[in-house]
Amino acid sequence: MAPKWLSVRVDNNIVKFIYHIVDGAEKLKGVRIGHEMAEIGDTIHFNGKRLSVERR
């Protein structure tokens, strides 16, 4: 369900999904974009060249 500009970068390994285990279940912790960590509620911006994270 990601927009095309984001899904292309997920395929190129620029965006990585980070999971953690809670009570034996694997849950999404956030998304790593370069050196920044985007968590639920944050906004991801794309300016045509770079992705950046805006905190909530």
C-alpha cells in the first residue's frame, strides 16, 4: 500500500523495516531510512532526491 516513490526505494534496500519481539510475537518497531528511524506517527518526506523523517 506504499506510494510508488516509496516502494521503489524499499526494493533498492534504502528503506529497512525494523522488528522486535514482544511476548513471542514479532511486531513492527519502525522503518529505518538511511541513519534515521521513523516510528508510527512520523511523516516521511521525499523532495525528489532524498527521503527524510519528520517527528510527530
